[in-house]
Amino acid sequence: MTTRINKHTDKIPEPTLRRLPWYLSNAKLMKERGEKYVSSTQISRQINIDASQIAKDLSFVDISGRTRVGYEIDSLIRVLEDFLGFTNLHEAYLFGVGSLGGALLRDSGLEHFGLKIIGAFDVKPELVGTTINGVPVFHSNEFESLMKENRVNIGVLTVPINIAQEITDKMIAGGIKAVWNFTPFRIRVPEYIVVQNTSLYAHLAVMFNRLNEKL
């Protein structure tokens, strides 16, 4: 017997979107071990998420599973990568080539998940005109002219917090449609702009707090 899971027309909940990459990574690990099928129960054992929640999350993607067998791993990987946008390469500009920005430029793994940083911007003379992992670093004043040549939609924000809003405004005025914000500053943007906040410091605070509860 085959059960069919159809992609919902409803907007997918953000918590589900955050969990789907975990299922994808788990499926890839199982494939490396030689497995051909994977069930929600098997995934549940590996990542400690209830199997019923996994099945519910996967109901948002177009995939079929076999009763008591599970999902064909190659199909699950392909469908999840496509659904999450990892199969399409999205070009981005990075703003702020400090320690974190430089680390992101050196992270070649981002391209495996669909993000390619094609240029970075800073004002430090020792950085402008250099390349990091093949990515050219331009002066921030060159952003607008470069946007006329490359219509990039995504901006990665790794600047100091005191200029985070200023640079965000400049990015949006230049045509950026989505901002991946790594600063601990909550930037203000128009409703049509997509923002993903990823504050390392906020996650540290949560970890320290949970750790103190257990000590």
C-alpha cells in the first residue's frame, strides 16, 4: 500500500521550515550508510522529534511513502532539497567583512544549500580590493553601481550594530529584497522585505540560561 502526501496550499509554518533541513540531513546520513528507505519513526529516533510531528511536517511536501517501510531516501532528499530551495542557486551580497563576515565568505558549504555570495562590501582600506575565498571585496560606495550589473536579491548583514539600520536602509534602497541579519540589532524594514534574524548572541543567551538551570 502506498500513501500519498500532497503539498499543502496553506503557508507552511516557520517551525516546520526550520525542522525540514534536519530531516534532509538525516536522510543523507542514512543514505551514506546504504539505507534505501527511511521512516518517520527512524528519523524520530535520531533527532528526538516525535514521529507524528515529522509526518505532519512532511505533509507540506509532495512525497509518497510505503506503509511500514517509509520514504524512498533518494526521492525524499530530492523533494526536500527542491522544496527548501537548495537546488536553486541564490546569489547574495555580504555587508561587513569582520570576523563573522569573513568566516561566512570562507564557508564554501553555503553553496550546497543554495546560497552563493558573489561580492562583499566594507570600508576598510586593507580589505577593499582583496578577495576572500574567491569573493571580491568592494568599497560600500560601489554597491549601487554593482546592483545595476547584478540584480542580487539577498543581502547578508554582518556589520557592527551601530550602523546596522543605516546599511539595511542602503541595501533596500539599492534593490535588496531579503536580509539575512546576523547582528543582534532588530532592523526595521518595509513589509515587502523578507528578514531572517540569526543572532549568535541570542542563541548563546538561551544556551547559558538553560545551562544554569541544570547546574
